Amino acid sequence: MIKVSGVTKKYPARLAVDDISFEVGRGEIVGFLGPNGAGKTTTMRMLTGYLAMNAGKIEVAGFDVAKQPLEVRRRIGYLPESCPLYPEMRVDEYLRFRAELKGVKPSARKAKMNEVKEQCGLTEVGKRIIGQLSKGYRQRVGLADSLVHDPELLILDEPTVGLDPYQIRQVRELIKQLSEKHTILLCTHILPEVEAICERILIINEGRIVAADTEANLHKKLHACTVIEMEVMAGKDEAVAKIDEVEGMDIRSASELNDGWVWLEIEADSPAMRVELFNLAVTEGWTVRELTEQEHSLEDTFVQITRNKGGAQ
């Protein structure tokens, strides 16, 4: 659906995007992440044809963004972070106007408007003035606008920014439903959103793509070893000495807690070594209060990748 090849964008004072290449397959939901100033917004504007590139090539659904911009725009629905609505218009008026601008046939406009209003939960507010709607409903209107011409590709820039937790959950569920018919590129700083929705992740840093894979694979590449946390009733020195004797384990840290408990952070060759630790505790007569594998969040992985300029592709 999206093919980006060797794309570069230079501004007079800086290099915003530096020779990036990536692909997004039809039907995928892909999270597009990066620190502020990394090149995300510039990349999205080039994808949608709003900004010209200095070098490279972008294709959307087989059409060249530079040579066939109108064909590309017909296939893209774009929801920017600050959606430019007309606050004085009613929801129905606005969607009808946008459908006309986007080339929806007159005979199909009413049916398409009703469809996107139902998808976005706007059926009951069609007669309401946009400026009088809540932030959540205005965001829904922007999303309905991006869908009204039935695009193949949806590019969503911070679609839940400023929403309350209930509204965020509703928009997430809507995005999942939309993925049944549309390819989705989701740009957001809210990492739990990416974890909940996206099948694959692209990370851009300092203008370059530094990671492109599933969340699970990125975790495996960056966190090759297993870290086990253990709390036992034992002497600290005794516990450290006994665990050090087990092949495939190294103590990262150990500290004494209250009432004779010891907390240990252990680097192990595999999660299965928790069984060996439990058996060791039974043999030594230690009481075990905790024996868990340390989980790595997308936030941990994101921070590690963007600190490491080499990336994790």
C-alpha cells in the first residue's frame, strides 16, 4: 500500500528526513513513532502530497505521489493532529461539503455520510453546530471527514490527543474496526495506544528509520537475555553465592529488605530458569515471595532504540 524509497527532505537550516525507506502492506495497522523533531510530521506530509521531497520516491496504492498526486489523495484519508474543522457549520453540512470536495458522486453522498456518521458515533449530532461539540465529538467529525470518500489508506496523527479515557477507548475500538477495510498508519506519542492497536512498528529518529518490526521482535532484538526478579527469605550473601553457582545465571543486583527478605535481580539464559531457581529455593529451604520474569514495555524499547543511533532494524 505504501512504498517509500530513499526519501530525503531538507530545510534551509536542517536535514529533516534523511534517505528513508520502508513499506506498509495492504490491511496492516502500523504505528509510526519518534521523538519530537524526529521527522514524523514531515514524512506524513510527504506521504499525503502536502510537502514535496528533495529526493526519492513515494508510492501509495501503486501511484507516484510526485507524478500522480490527485490519484494518491483520492486513496488517502488524513486526520491531522489539529483537525481544521469549520466550527460554524453543522455536522451534516460539513460532511456534505467535504464529500463534494473529495469527489463523492451526488447520488452516493447521503448514503456515505450516514455510513461514516454511524461508524464514528455521530448519528445523533448531525444537526449540531461543530463549534458547540465536545473535543471528543470534534475528533470524531475529523475522522468521519477522513473516511467519507472511502479511502484505502488512513493516516491518523495523534487521533486521541486531548480526549478523556472513555473517549480514548472508544476511538481505539473504532480504529480496530476500521482496520477491517482500511490500511492504517498511526502516528502517536501514546505508546500504550500502539501496543493495543498496531501490528507493526516503525520508529524514526533524527530523520532516519531506526526500527521496523513487530513489537515482540523488537523486544527480542534489544532484550536478548531474560531478567528474573526474586524475593526470598534468606541471607543475602548465602543467596547470591548459591545462585552464582547455577550455570546460565548472573546476579545483576541484590539488596536486603525488611524482616529478613532479600530481593535479587537475576540475568538468565531463558525464562525456563525460573524453575531452577524455585527448585534451588526448595533445596535450600528458602521461603519464596516473588519469582517473576521482568517484562519490557514498548516505552523501554522505544527509549533504548532512540538513544542508540544504530537502531534495531
